[in-house]
Amino acid sequence: MKRYTTFEEIDRDLKYLRLKSQIDLEEVKLGLHESKEAISETFSPINLIANTVGSILKKAFVLKVVDKLIGIKPVKKKNYEDDEHS
């Protein structure tokens, strides 16, 4: 623990601590403001739609590439009515 010999030393340290506290508070406010902006940008309707469409297109592209590489053909539905008449 620091020992003070004069009131000026105490006043100087108190002033320093008050200023440091104010700086810390402003940093918290700034961080909160930046977080709010990031959240509002992330969850804006335009971004949500763009992300959804982008995700769907990406999955469709991957499926198309996999289909080309593996050569999986879609299964055709058998028409049961034609079988009954035969």
C-alpha cells in the first residue's frame, strides 16, 4: 500500500483515478454503441434476405457439383395408373 506524505499527492492520485474511471466509462459506452451498430447491421431485413438467398444458392451449387462428380440421377416416379391399365 502506498504511503502519502502530503495532501497534494493524495489529491493528484484521486484526480488520476477519477480521470481513469471516466475514460473506462467512455470506453464501455463506445463498445456498447459499436455492438448495437453491428447487431442492427447483421439483423437488418436486407442482410437477412441476402444471407438466406446466398445460403440457398451455395447449397444448390454444391449439390450440382456433387451430382456432376458422382453422377447421381434423380429417381423417376413410376406411374401406377399406367401399370393398372396394362
